[in-house]
Amino acid sequence: MALHLPAVPPILKPIQHFLKVAAEHERRDPVVTYWCRLYALQNGLQIDKSAESLAILLPLMDWLENAKKSGASEEAITNDVVAQAHMENCGNRLFLWADKEDRAAHFNKNVVKAFYTAGVIYDVCETFGELSVEVQEQRKYAKWKAAYIHSCLKKGETPQPGPVGGDDEEDLTGDVSMPVPQQPHQPGPGPSGPNVMGFQPPPPAASHHQPPPAAPASPYQPAPAAASSYQPPAPAPAASSGSSVSLNFDQIAKAQKYSKLAYSALNYEDVPTAVVNLQKALHLLQTGVDA
């Protein structure tokens, strides 16, 4: 169900990057398309409701309504936890792929775009509520890293692999044509999207390895991706009859979320991420402590 929109007016520029990512995922991952367009609509309605803006927002509203009806039997529409797990997992997969390429000094437009898109998807995850500290750190690092690598490539310089300090977010202009996403308004929870579809990260373009220059001094060191550095806690001894810890509603809901994230990761055959989330769920159920 393709969507053809007129040119985005200047006043709606803050939602343009969400529409762009939505269009890029229309065939390979419709759920990303749905949530990006929903987030764009919610923010667009808060920005402007002039006739020029409504020429974009009304067709967007019609498309979302039809998409919701066509996917009414899918779990991602009726269960926000599944939808959130899908979106966070998509952002994590892009982030981890880009971070791996970056640390291997494979610098190219695919890496820039993967970091950039991960940042956009993390923004969209605000639809489900406040982001976890882990996701907030990865979002900030992804946006900064996309701008930093793009700036270096544009100047003919060799980027420094991994965290190199600094947190200025430059506009991404030129060949990649993607501005760093601005922080939009934060809408409340909305309806869910179509069912999960497999997403494949962009293939790395050919690149020559070059030794990185010395890291410049800076008081800021972006935190590395938590998913790539996470050390699972040692499981607590469990009685043969199961956990005897008394859990409240929030703890049970958190354990369910970890289980959903593990399930979503297995849909991508991402076993390490599934194992990490299952271990988090098990640790919480056994000890009552969120790792």
C-alpha cells in the first residue's frame, strides 16, 4: 500500500526524516514504516495545521487508518509490547552493525546511514513512553557518530574508530542528504502497526582499512552500545520448585518485556540478543532485581 505525498513544506521539516525512513522501509519492514508515519503524523499535527501542512497530514492519516485495518489480526497491532520490542530490536540491529563496522575502521555511507536510521528509529520508540537509559545513550551516540563520520568523509579525513569524544551534532548534508533528526514533540502512546517482517542491515560497501589517527582530547566519551558490552549477571541459585521471590506487577511486566524482546530477536535469528534478554528475564524472576 504505497503512499505518495507532495513535497513537505518547510514548516514540517522536523518530520521529514521520519517520512524518509518510512519510505525506505515500505517493502522490507512495513512495521517500521507504520510507526515512523504515525510518529510523523502525531508530531506534524502539533507543529502546524495550515492547508499546506494538511495536504501532507490528511493523506498520511488515511494511510495509517487503512494500514491499521488491514493488519487488525496481527499481534503487533493489539500488543504495544510486541511493537516496541520490534522497533527497539530494529534500532539495535542497525546500531550494532554500524558500530561493528566503525570499530573495524570500515567508513562509508552505509555506516553513516545505519547510525542515522538507528537514531530515527529510537526517536520513534518514544511513542511507547519514556526511553530507557540504554536506548537514550545509544540514540545520542548514533546521531553524533553519523554526523562525525559524514563530516570526516566530506572533508577527506579519516574518522577515528569507536568513541573519540565530542557531542556536537552537525547537519548531515551533501551526498547522503539526511539532516540529523531534531528532537520533536513527544506524543503519547498510539495504535500499533502491522506484523513483524524480517529486516536486513545494509551491506557494507568496499572500503580500504586505514590506521586511525590519535583521538582528540575531549571531556565527553560517548557510551558504547550497551547491547554489545553487556555482561549478563550470574544467575541466582534457583530452588527446584522455582523462584520464591514475591514479584509486583511492574516486575512481572518487565520480565514479560524481556521475554518479548528475546522472541523478537529470534525472529531475526539474533541468538546473542535473545540470550541476553532471556538472562535478564530469568535474573529478574529469580531475584526480583532488574539487571
